[in-house]
Amino acid sequence: MFHDPIRPFGVASIFLLMALAIAPAKDHFSEWRHYQNEYLRLIRYRPENVTLQRHFRPGIQQIWLPEAGVVDRCQTCHQGLAEASLGDMKAEPFGKHPPIPHSLTEFGCVVCHRGQGVATTVAEAHDSTLAPAEPLLPARYMEASCGQCHHVALPGTPKLNQGRVMLARYGCVRCHTVKLPDGSTMTPTDEPPPLTHIAEKTTREWIYAWLKDPQSYSTTSTMPNFLLSDADARDISAFLIANSVPLPEPASATAAAKVDASADATAGQSLYGQSFCASCHATQNAAGNLTGGDLGPELTAIGTKAKPEWLRAWLRDPHSYHSGTSMPRYRWTEQQLALLTGFLAGKTNPDFVANVHLDAATPEQIAHGKQLVNEYGCAVCHDIRGVRKPDNFAPELSRIGSKPLEQLVFTAGMSHTLPDYLGAKIQHPRAFGPGLRMPQYTFTSAQVDGLTTALLSLTDRSFMMPPQWQIASAKASKYQPAGHAGKLMADLNCQACHRINGRGGDMAPDLSAEGSSVQRQWLNQFLENPNTLRPALIRRMPKFNLSDGERAELTDYMMAVYQIPEVEGDSMPLSGYPPALVEQGRQIFYSKYGCQGCHMVDPAQDKGYIGPPLTTVGSRLTSAWIYAWLKNPQALRPGTIEPNREMSDDDARALTAFLMAQKSSGKLEAKR
């Protein structure tokens, strides 16, 4: 029948017409068109219907961000995202987007929510897991997307911030390399002790019990549990003790000094408090609650762990045992060392090692222990004599947030999503197969969520973001104070607590502008006997028992070196302001700006505890610093909560005169 050439042409034409009819029909009944029609129906009877109708855009809506490699069609269905009046709209997906600091048209949706931006069906856009697709990011981990551009801590991302801190604090980045888009590599912040002289510090029995369960000794320990068998813990402890070498002179002679076991425990406890050891170290109180800081190890049962001779040597000079420790050298007298050693040696938990009974180690056990130390990568964290630090000990995590699902191994019953995999891997790492070396941590569910969020922020896209979107972390400073004063500051480990020129801790005030802000006499007296500047705070600067010469050298150095050009030290006098100007400043302080709401000048009347007390500020700060601070606090200390009141020159000058008149505690110089 097909010998007639017209007939094949007619049949082909019919098929072509059917195809042309199917295409618009399919488009007419498409899922996205259904959502657009539903949106129009919902807004029809709203008061602002005319405005919403005018803003409505039919058809497929697309945002193209070529510099980020993003095609985004989400607003095809999510029509009401930018409509402020739809904040009360409950029907999905038509509600207004919550307030965010970014433009929806500039960033689109998939940059933050992930999913498939080119898709036009819910299933493909939200849930597709086919390579290279990725499903929507669950809301509980949404902060991870902020971390793709923001490589610094943000006030609005507490979960992400916590996870990043934990990656560094718990040693994760010692085993796993994490490279960042700015070219830097995440560095650890923990301080694992060296094990070169471990036999002088503790016993083999304690090491065994510690290896079996670190958290049973210290609930705050960052050391994970490797789930070792009794035999493996026995052999590792045997190797570490056999491999230990004595401390070199003169530290070993110090360690051999006789410790007075009858030292007054009450006096030792008093010295412990006066030295503000609790600012860094926690202990359990009688109720079983931990009190104190977490910068140093918990000391609840330190007497069970450390030998008294080692404790005394450590307190005398921590750097002789661990050169990288944050613990400063306090310069205690021999009597003070004896008191503090006796107090700490008395803090014991005999039950921790009560059931540990080890026979003398055999050469085979010692050799097996060394083999286990290498297999478990102990030298990744600890310095161990004769054991090389392994390279690339665990998989790199720089792009773990984009890991294809087909490359992951899921356990039975687990949801096949990347967040679920990461959470389970953190909580139960050994459940994924025999022979795995990742240890067991005791993280809470909130901590697991924080770590998972931080890992999900490490994506391929984070390395593709346009430069103008990237908020890089501050480049690590290598600043070290110079000269003899610099060596003294290193000995005191000032930068463990204080940041100076971009390097150091954040536990205490930044000292980069100390020479411009304080008076020389006050600084010298403070170094002799540090008093509290903020009574409401628990942490205090300890007394380092500095000699007169050391105090003078530190004072001279800081006053000369730590200056900033924004403050001209000699531009305003320290005293001699007219009484009328002081009275004018008092009126401004109490009446115009209400400074007493946060600060205290008159302890009998003022109730401000948020900011530092100002009762003696005229003896502490320079007038030039106070004036510059009143004019623009954020210019001197970025991030300070002190508001910028855009104060006039006259007000700032009068208020400076009033504050400089406050020379003695509890005495209000200008009559109220």
C-alpha cells in the first residue's frame, strides 16, 4: 500500500501533527504551571491582589549566575518569595522568604538550599540523587551554605561556628586535611602532649586505664576512645614506657627534688585560687559539677595521673617538658611550688587504676605496642621518640560536602543522604566496617549537628564562588614580640590569652594598642599586682611574680611598641581640666547618654555591670585614648558592643575631662 508516494507523506504528517499537539499539551499540564495557577487563585481575593498580579511573571523563570556556574529556576514555582505582603501565606510554595542579607535575584536559591536549579518538577529539583545531582539541604544544616562564602565566624551561624571550632579543637584536622578556598589549610588548636618523657610524668597503669577509656578519667578530654582490647592497651602502654627517656638537665634535676607530702592543703588551695588557675582548668566540685575554664586539661584527678616530682617540675617550668604548651611560667617560689604541688597531688581518683594489674612487659609486647602506635597514627598528634609522623593518615575532607553518594557506603537501615552519612560516621565510625581506625567520640547530638554542618560547608561550589562573594578568614599572623622583652613575653606566654598584631588568643584584651591606651604608671602597677577590671567576669589575669626589672622592661616595651597612629598620646593632658568642663562632662555622662546603664563611676549609686567600671579610669587610660574612643569606638576595637553615638567634639572633650577626673576608687570627683 506504500507504493503510492503520497501515503507515506500523509502518515508522517499525521505523526508530526500529533507530536506538535502533545508538546503544548504537556506544557499546559506541567507541574510548574499547576503551581502558577494555584498561586494566582490564592492571591485573587487578597487586598493587594492588583500589586501581586502585576508582579506575577508567567512561564519558566530563570536566574543565571555564570560566574558561579548556577542556573536557578526555583522562582518558577516559588512566586511569592520577594513579596513582603505574603508573610502570612501558609500554603507552600507561595510564602515570603524569611529576611536574609542577600538579594534573591543576585544569589538565587540553589546556592544556599542546593538541589537542582535547572529542574522544573519537585522530585527532580528537591530530591534527585542521580550523579551529579544533589538533593535539597535539610533546614537543620542550612548554615553550612553560609560557610561556602564566609570563612570567618558569623553571629547568625552558631552551629557552623561550633562545628569549625570542634574540627580544630578535637584534632580532626590532624588526621584529615582540610584545604580552604583562600589557599590556606585548617590548623588544629588542641595541644596534645609529647610522649617522649612520659615515664617521668605518669605510670604504665595510668596509661593503660587512660587508653581503655579517656572519658572515665576526664569527661572534658578531647582524646577519643580507640576501643582497644585489653592486650592492645597493655602493649601500647608497655611501648610508651619503654620508649620514654629522662628529661635533660637541668629539668631532670628539678624533677628529682623532694616534694613535701605534708604541705598545707588549705594554703595550696588558696594559692591555686589566687593564681586564677581555674581560668583555664576545670575541676569537679562536691556536687559533681565542673567549674572552671576549658583551655587547659581538667585537674579533678591530676594526682592520680601525674607523679608529684613531675608536677613540681612542670609548675616550675612547663616549657622544659612541652615547648608548645600555652601554660605560662609563673615564677613561683620553692615554698609556693611545694604548696601547689601538694594541693594538686591530693586531687586523686584511686578507682581509676584500682583494677589495673600489669605484669612486666616482654620484648614482644613492646614491639607489638610500637606496631599499634603506627597503625593507629598516634604520632599524628603526639611527639613519640622513634615514630615518624604519618602523612595523609586519613582521607582529605576539603570537598566532603559534595561527596557523590555512589562513593559512600551506607549501613543497613540508614537514609541514603550525605548529612545522615556524616552524622552516623561521626557518632559510630566503627559501624561502617571492620578494621576502621577512626576512634569513638562522645559528642552530644548538638555537637554532631555542628560538625556535620561544618563538613557540609566544604563543597566543590565553595572553590568556584566569585571572588567578590568570598569573605576570607584573616591571614594567620606570625607576629612575635622582639628582643629581650619579646623573650620574656614568650616565657609568660602572653599570646596564649592576648592577641597582639593579629596573633594570639581571645580570652583577654587585645594588646596591639596598649601603649596608646594606658598610662605607664598604671601598667607597671598592674603587672606587679593584676587587679580585676571587670568584677562580673570569672577569668582573671594571674600574678606572675615578676621582678622590678622585668616589670619595667615589659612596661617600656609595650608603651613604646604597641602604639597606633589614630591616637596621639600627647594631644590631651592627663589632668588639670577646668571644674566647669568636668561638671559638664558629668551631666553628659548621666543625663544625655545614660552611661551609668552599663558603666559604674559611683559604686554607691551606679548599677552598670555590662561594661568595665570607670571608678579609676583617670588613672588607667590616657585622655587621648578616651577621646578617640568616645568619637568612634569601633575604629579602635572592631566588634566592640560600645555604641558609636557620633558624639560632637565638645561633648567628647567634656566627657573626657569628667572621666579623667576619676582617679580613686569610689570617689566621684565632680559633685553630683
